[in-house]
Amino acid sequence: MTTARIRMYRHGLGDCFLVRFPKDDGGSFNILIDCGVITVAPNPQATMATVVADIAKECGGHLDLVIMTHEHWDHASGFSVDQAQAAFDNLTIAEVWYAWTEDPENVLGRKLRRERAAKLAALQAAAVALDQSAEPLAVARKERVLSVLQFFGVGDMTDLHNLGAAAKKVGKTQAAFEYLGKRRGVKTRYCYPEKAPMGLRGVSGVRAYILGPPQDEGRLKRSSPTKRGKEVYELASDVQAADNLAAAFARFGAGAGMADGGADCPFDAGLGFYLKHGAAPPEKLQELIQTTWDDPSAVSRRIDLDWTSAAETLALNLDSHTNNTCLVVAFEVEESRKVLLFAADAQVGNWLSWQDTSWKVKDGGSTRNVTGPDLLENAVFYKVGHHGSHNATLRALGLEQMTNEDLVAFVPVFKEQAEKNRWMNMPFPPLVKRLREKTGGRVVFSDPRMHPPTPTQLGSLSASQRKEFNTSLVVDRLFYEYSLEL
Amino acid sequence: MFSPDSTQYYLRPQQANVPPPPARRLRGYAFDPSLSLRLETAAINHLVFEAPWEQDLKPGPIGEYLEVVDYDPASGCWYEPVDLNDVQVVAQDGLAPSEGNPQFHQQMVYAVAMNTIANFEQALGRQVFWSATYDPHLPKGKRDTFVQRLRIYPHALRAANAYYSPNKRALLFGYFQGPSGMVFSCLSHDIVAHETTHALLDGMNRRYIEDNHEDSLAFHEAFADLVALFEHFTFPEVLKHQISQTHGDLHSESLLGELAQEFGEATGRYGALRNAIGEYDDADQWHPIKPDPTRLSREFEPHARGAILVAAVFGAFLAANSARVRDLVRLATAGTGVLPAGNLPPDLVNRLATETSTTARHFLNMCIQALDWCPPVDMTFGDYLRALITADFDMQIEDPNGYRTALIESFRRWGIVPKGLRTLSEEQLRWPFVHKVDHDGWNALTEVVERIRPRISESLYIRDRRVLFALLRDARLETHEHLEAAMSDVSDASQRPHFNRVTGLNIAPTSGLPGMIVNENGIARFEVHALRPALRVTSSRTIKKQLVMILTQTRNLPIDPEHPELGDFEFRGGATLIFDLEGERPSLRYSIVRPIDSGERLEEIRAYWKRRDDQGASLRTTYFGAGLAANLKDEPLCLLHGEG
């Protein structure tokens, strides 16, 4: 019998989990999964310092493993120099895990990172450009773009007025995310779902399976290429499309013409007329503009800003691609086969890929086959994806496959902070409802305004189950800790 | 193609002994530029469109129906407009197809959009209008203002998207960086025809864009795709090439199906609408998908659902066409019907192509014509089937080519069954003639039509769309006044139930229906949404004079009375009334009703909205939440096309 302890910090909208397995020698194997908080959270520096101090105290200054699921501020900010990097410097850390997408040797990973950088640059250009217009549509679009840029550490409006500062902020997310990978003496491992599950040093009988991200560009981007490979527009040229958009926003913001030569424009430079700079259009064009565009009764039919919706689409696209590259880990206890599932912020494409994964493992003398659905079926702990948003917990090929009667779900979410960021439906009510049904009410939210499960909510459990759950859950202002007999 | 309603053709007396040209010939891509790069399709990818001849076409082009405005806001620049009346251009069937020449892009969107407009006018037997703008500051009855031209922006967006903007009355086409250079959506025949159809449909009935049913947006998408699809098959050049390519294995059904799907795939997202037509097996062999009657109950996303309607209509087209060309194959094979190996004789290829093109034209006409026989609001696929069958019956009592039978069979196989019908026979499917019991009700209505008849008759001779618009707007006001007078006449109180049954309205002050908007005079507000006089030529060469009248009414109701935070929606009812204008008095032939007091329909729509709320829409909703409703209202088709 093994007892695992899972501590979910209640520091704000963001993920920070401390998972401890007992070592054979009586000590504990300490795993930290993410450590971050969203930019709109008050006093982030002090908050994260408190969290990391608690981690240090609980772990006796030593972490055996840190899992960095993905490069988003709300999962990595704690490692930033702005927040608690100094405190982490004082901890000994043995190993850090990243998804294969961060592996410098991986070709697809490099491509995805290049795309991410190009899209981020385009989004920053968009936010800066839109900020210069007072049109309500431009203002609304800018705010939407900003709300997604939050994930990359761009928080306040002042960041916008200076592209350099914004770029630095984005760089900070990356720096925080890469801190451990670059830190001397910390072993870095890039995790692939294709590889055999890993043991934890000094802990017998526990395996870590990597469920995702899949090495499949189509899945990561949620679009399935057709069988005959005819339709490849979207997959092939993300970087250039993003660059072209960035160039357009830069021009729009500066009110400039084609000083840059217009390499991003669809036609040869000589074919376009840039009238903002006083150039006289040819006669036929002048007449056309007078009768259509300049027609005072048809001003509402102009299209100055319609194209800028591309920035919103790009923001959503960047966000879901990044979330799909999340490192998803399942810990399995050999003897009981119970599973702890940490889904990070994985979205549809990542979830779907678990259905096709399988591993051969040796148990005692015999070999057995373990599949993704097996792991879901045996899950007794589920870290709910993406703060309980609707699109980060797959239904039929996900939650519905988690059929273990001991299932417990933890949701790291602060409703107030999510709403402050204009993110609606976090957590998504129908998902919460279904989680409660699946777990017999054993759903725990980090949100300080949401209480631990009430006796009524736990009403469908047997008396002994209820008692066991209540005694296993430690409630503290700073964290919830759940002890699991595995 | 030539539209007999081309205004300028009529307005301009022939100046010399030379009649005006029958059409303006313009070169363009039959599909899209990518097919020019493939050896097997390059030969058929260029063709000459025949747009209606517009004498006074201005640089743009700006004509009677369209204005192409080539501003590229992402590049911050304008492109010079093409002058299609330039003698050099006229003399060589327009500019040569070219991706790098913005003037050719303007020509292409103009040619395809005009072609689609001409197809609509031909099928509907009248001139088309774009959706009118509404100005609340004008006096009552004059608030709808005429929009003469649909605006087309060929380079409006820097994205893999294209959409019709109902507010701007404009088509916005995007371009984007593809793997091998820029991809322009305005150069795809499929996309231009599809978007133009959205605009035409919106011009006919603004309510069809309202999303009150799983079928609403799906219908909009599927219909636009069907128009684009059948337009392809009306070009015999394309068909000839493909038929001769098959080297004697004229299994024409799979050939046409595969062709249809390939067109869709070449243009990306439109492929989704054609996926229901067929699939490739492991050996890379195409075969048509077997219709699955249960699929309709599983697909709810507009494109996936629309694909079912596309497959059903297309399946009927294939079956009907194969019956139509069977005799030709027998003739060519000494009665065996078995074609020999090797190339087909060119004569046979030509004849097969011509026949197929004729079938395609008939289906295209049927699909468009049926719009006049559709209910005023909340249309379902089943309604569309009934409209198709009824419209075709009205035009042609016999069904010599079995088109209607083919349609019914195909829809049945796909499980599209109108609600409340016991059998799927043709007589059952046709909308019923207005029932005798409601005699009094329709008496009042024919009275009204009788009164506006002078105006309607006059309208049949007007060619100027602006004048026609004003005349029909006045006729709508007059109709409204007559109806209101008829209904507030106390002596007619006994007629009211009949009247309500025929019109789907309830304008009695005592109706007691919640959410009804009541005027100062105590009568519930209603709208004469459209009056459409039409002259249609039937198969027996007679001219049918018809009047389509659409009456609607609106109630504002909460989506869920117990959860007011979910918001309100507009519940609409009314009727599409079709009058025959022949004879002494006009007679009401069909009344296609969506009763405003139908509790059952109300519950269905509420359930639909709640279901959508539960599904939580998209990532967009999560992040951009509050702005969503406004955004959807502004550009409903932008999101549908961009992220669908």
C-alpha cells in the first residue's frame, strides 16, 4: 500500500501542484508540476514567494522532479526572475521534464517553436497597431488580443505602447519556462509518448506514462489532413502567414506605405496605389473612389478594420496550438493500477491522440499491454485541464472513459481572476456538473470563494467513502492536500 | 448566360442595325488557379463566362448589380479598376487569367457573380434585389431603402476566409500565404458563387440567416454550395473533358461525384460540404458514400449537417442524369448498353456532356425556384424538400424525367423527412392547396390582393430596379393597411380564426400571447416582409403570373423563462402566401404557415438554444465571451466560414 499526497496551491488563477510519493527508504519523492499565476492576479510576486516557500519547507529544500507542461505564464511565472526564481535557486532540483516539442533535436518541435514565435510577434504588432485607433471595433479587438497575450505574460496596457517592453515580457515567459532546462546540475529530459514509461528513482511500483503531446502536426493543430494530401494550405506556411500579418499590422500602426518594399503584399509593388501619402490616383481609380468609398451615404460599407479580425483568429489559434503541445503525464501504481492524471491544458487534438497510444510493460514476470484508454479507465485523480474550460476536457473519448468509482477531480481555477481577464465560463458549468456526477461530488476548486465539497454534494457516496474522502482532504488557506491510498 | 431581365438591354433602343451582344464574354478559371498547375486539369481550367451584357459598365467593374471596389486595407493600397468596355479588353474576351494581375481578379469576381445573378433571375422569373437598408428616421413605409449594388471587395482580408457581410451588403474575399505562393479566394469559382448566393438569399429573406434551428445555418451553407456545384456542371466543356478521360468506363455516377468532390477539395473549406458525396477507400478508389438515414440525427455542426443536404440533392441529380443518358449509351452500343474499351467516340462524349449539362441546369433552376415556396421563417431540410417538389410541380405537372421521384428517393435515403407526414409520396409532399374550411380567411386575403393588383400588374412592366423597389415597397405598405383594416373590423370577428390559420399571424388585441409587440392602436405589430410578383414560363410554354407574399410577426421571449440570464430571442411566425394572378380574381394557391402561436415550435427553438448553451460554442466564447453576441449579429457568416 502506497500513499500519495497531492497538494494543489490556492494562489490564484494558474497551476501549481506538489505531488509526493513515498520512497522505499522512507523519504518522499517530490514532484512539482507547474508553478505559475496569471498576470491579473494581485501581488503576484509575494503570492508566488509564499507558495515556493511552502514547497521548500514541505520538501526539505529538494525537488526530485519538476514537470514543465507548457510555455504559458499561468504555468511558469513562478520560475521568473520577477517572481520566485531566487527561491528556486535555493532548492536542489534533480530533474526537469519538458514535452518533446521543446527538444532542440526534434525537427517538428523546432518548426512549432518557430511558428509560435512568429505568431506572438504578429499578435504584439496587432495589439500595438490596434491601440492607435479609437474605433470601438479596434479597441475591442485589441482587448481580445491582449486577453490571450496574458498567457505569455503581457498583462497591462502600458506594455502595449512600447513594442520593446512587450517583447521583453514575452521573453520573460520563455525565460521562466526555460530556467530549469538551462540551470546547471538539473538533468533535462524531453518526453515522448512513444517511449516506455519511466520509473521514479527510489520509488518502486510507480510508473510515469507520457500521454501527450502527439508527434502529429495535424492533431496538434486540430485539423486532419485529407487522405490524399490535397489540402495542405493551413499546415504548410504558418510562419509566413503570421509574418505577413505582422507586417500588415506594423504598416497599419505606423500609417506607413510600402517603405518595407511590401514583400508581404499580394501583388508587385508597382500595382498598388498608396493614397494616404498624397499620391494622386489614376483618373479611373479616382472616379471609382468618389462614387463608392467616398459616398457619404455608404460610409458603413467601408472595410477599414474587417481584416483585423485575423488577429483574433491568430490569437485563438496560437493559444490552442500551444495548449495542444502540453505535456500530459499519468502516474500509475503497478500493484493497484490506479492512475493519477495530470492533463495540463491539453485540448482536443492532444486528448484524441491518447486513444491510440499503448505501451508494453513488465509486471512481475509477465508483459502486459497498457493503452491510453486503460489509463483513463483507472484514473482515481484527475487534474482538470485548462482551469475547467469547456474545450480542455474531452467528453466521450475522455471524461466518460474515467469510470473508476474512486475518481476525484481537482480544478485549479479562480473565477474572479478569470472574469477580470474577460474569460467567461471558467469553470464551464456543464463540465462542473458532469464532474460532480462522475466523482460523486468529489470535485475540489482552488478558488477561495468555492467551498470544499459539502455533505449534500457528497450525498451519493456511501458513508465510508464520504468519511474516507473527508479525512483524506486537508483544507488550508494556501492549499488543498489530498492523500490517496494507492 | 443571358439574363432576359438585364435592364440595360431593354432601356437602350437599338442604335444601329446591330443588336446588342447577347452576352459579355469574359475569360476566367473554371475552378481555381491551383488546377492550372496540374497536367490533368490544366486543359479544362480556363473557360469563357458569359455575363449579361451591360452597355454602361463602368471601370470597377460597376454595373447594374455589382460594384467591385478593390481596396486592400492590410496592404494599405488601392488597385486600379478594370475597364471591361475598353475595346482591347472586349475584343479578346476580357483579360487573360492571371494570379498576379489584380484587374483580372476584378474581372473574375464580376463574371462569376453576374453568372450567378443571371441564374437566379432566370429561375425566379424576376429581377433580384439586395437586402435593403433600414432607416428608422424616414416616414413609415419608406424606411426600407434600396441598395442597388452589392459591393465586392476582392482583397479585403488577409486570411483564409471569405464571407458575405449582411450589414455592409458586401462580399469580402481574403487572400493568404499558401505553401507555394499567395492563394486568392476571389479566384475560386466555388467561393465566389457560394458567397454571391449568400447575398442573394439574404436579399430574398433576411430571416434565413437567423439561427433558430439546427437546419438554419446548415441550409444557408448547403444551398450556397449547391448553386456553386450545379453551376460547374452547366459548363459542357468541363464535362466533355472528364467524360472522355474515363476511357470507356463510363460509370458516370461515380465520375460526376468524384468530380464534384474534387472541386470542393481544391478550395479548402468548401470541401467539408462535399465530403458526404463520396470517399476514397484504402486502394485510393473513389466510391460514392452510401446514404445513411441516421446521420442527420448525429450531425449538428452547420457544415457537417449541410453536407447531408448537399449529398441528398446531388444524389438525386446523379440518379436522374443516369436515367436520362441511358438511351444514348444504348444507341451508341447497338442496344447492349455496354461500352467498348478504349476512347469514346467524340460525338457520344459531346452528347453526354450536353445532356448532363441540361440536367444540371434543371436542378439548378429547381433549387433556386424552390426558395419562393419555402416557409417565411425557421426553415428545415424537410421544408426545402416540400418546396422543391411543389415548385417543380407548379412548373411542370408531369415528371417526365423522373426528377421529383429521384429527389424524394434520395432525401428518403438520407433520412430527411418532413415532420408530420405519413408517407413520402409526391402528393403528400406537395404543400396542400389552401383548404376549403378556411374559405373566409382567404377571401379576406384575396380581397387585399385584388386591391393591390393594379400596382402588381404595373410592376410586371417595370425594368428599372429602383423604381420597381419603390413601387413594391408602396404596395407592401398598402397591403399592410388593408390587412390591418380587415382585421380590426369588428364585424369580421368571426373570420379571425380562419384568417389566423391561413396567415400564421395573430393580430387580435386580445390574443394574450406573451412577448407580442402591440401598436398604439391596440393591434399587434406585423410585417409584410416581401411582395414578389413573378412571371414564370412553365414547361408547357404558358406564362404563369404569380405573387408571393410573406407576412411575419415577432414575439420577444426568454430562452428559458426560469433562467432569464440566458437572454431573450425573437420568436417569429407568419406565412408565405402564393397567389395565382390569373383569371377574374386572384386566388390563393398555397399558404405555407409557421403559426406565431405554435407552442410546439416555440419549445423546439428553446430546446435548441439551451442545447447550444450547454455545448458552450467555441474557444472564442471562452476568451472573448461577452462580445460574442454582438459579433455574431454583425458578421454571422464570417465566423461560420472562418472557424467552422
